[in-house]
Amino acid sequence: MGFRRLNGVLLHWVESGPDDAPLLVFSNSLGSDLRIWDEVTTALEGRWRVLRYDSRGHGLSDAPPGPYAIDALADDLLALLDARDSDRFALVGLSVGGLIAQAVAARRPERLAALVLCDTAPKIGGADLWNARITAVETDGLEAIADGIMARWFTPGFFEREAEAAAGWRNMLLRTPAAGYAGTCAALRDADLSATAASLRVPTLCLVGDADLSTPPEMVRWTAETIPGARFETIAEAGHLPCIEQPAATAALIARHLTEVGFV
């Protein structure tokens, strides 16, 4: 576990796996923290050095007042990687983490060996959606939107099979700082990386849960079609967070992509 103040913000991260293995970095989704990757990284850390971090406004990282911007969130990640002298790495980004990953790939393609974009797109939602969510959180807190978010995160089957786990992940959402959540909503509202996606030249895999209501499969398929040479895969019986709902399938697809591009 590490803490480092970068760009005026205290960032929290965790590393695991062999010190001399290639570096694999994970960026989390809105309203979550690095724990969403626990089971995925357990399956991968024998072959890769895994770095997970809490993005600005989430987990144990600072949550300064918003609004945030995708470029600033990408700056945070690059500053963290610079601080640990990471010249080359693979990057997995989920939802807003996928937008951060696209921004990093556009700005520093020479450092990226591979990219995995999970349940994300160059643009997610419209201004009305994000403004309404910001207002709800600032007025009534995350409890006001929690049930709707959970219904997008997971399939009905997950709530039936894993009721206690679902309650625990709801606690994680509720404990996200309101300022961090609203600030990140503003970053999503203002982000449109469509032109960036079309110019990416990093080996890319686009993944999506087949029941994702936030970034549906057709949206992620379009993302893959926009990025030159990208591959598209769906994960069965998963919503917006397949890393939690189907971690084995998620880890297997990531591992296959990294192996196929020679990042081993």
C-alpha cells in the first residue's frame, strides 16, 4: 500500500506480484475503489506486477471539490507512474477509468504496451443525465441514487446469488465522498474522446458485460470499431462491473489479450 501527494492530491495505490514482472495498471469506475479488482488481480498477479489505485475523489485518495476533468484524472495517473519510474505498462480502465485510459493512451502511446477498455466508451451519457446526478448527490447524498446505480452495476441474478456481497458493494458506493462523486460526474459530463479514440494506435481489447445498462454492448462494440484494430468481447451474465460479477472470465480475457500482444 502506498500514498503519494501528486498534483496537489494525495493518491492511494496498492501493488502486488513479482517485482520484475511487466506492470499492469487498473483504473476504477465512478463510485468505486481499487477493491473492485481484487479477484481479477489475484488471478493475474502471478504473471504481472499489478498496480491498482483509487482515483481522485474515491477510496483513500483525496476528494477535493469539483468539478474534475478527464485530463486532470489522466494527469494523476501519469504522475503516479512517473513517481515510480514506470516507463512501460499495460492499462485496464473500467467506465470512467476507461476514459482515463483513453486519455493516457492518446497522450503517451509510446509507454503503453496494451489497453483494455472495460464497460466504457469515448463518451458516456449526456449533460442532462450527469447534471441531474450531480444535483441529486449534492442535495440528498448518494443514498438518493444508490439503488438505481446498483441496478446498473449488477444483474438480477447477482442480487439473488450474492445478496450479502451486493450489500457490501452498496456500502462502498455510499462511502464514496459526495464531492468526489459529483466532481467525477462533471468529468464524465464534459468528456468526449471520440476523435481521440479514432486516433489510438495501442493494441486494444474492449470488454462489456452482456447486461450492462450504463454502457450497453452496442456502445462498447462501436468503441471497438472506432479504435483501429481493436477487438470486442462480451462477458456473459454481467452488468457494468464484470470484474466483480464475473472475475474469472474478465481475468481470462485480459490475460489472453496481454499474451497475444507479447506483454508477458
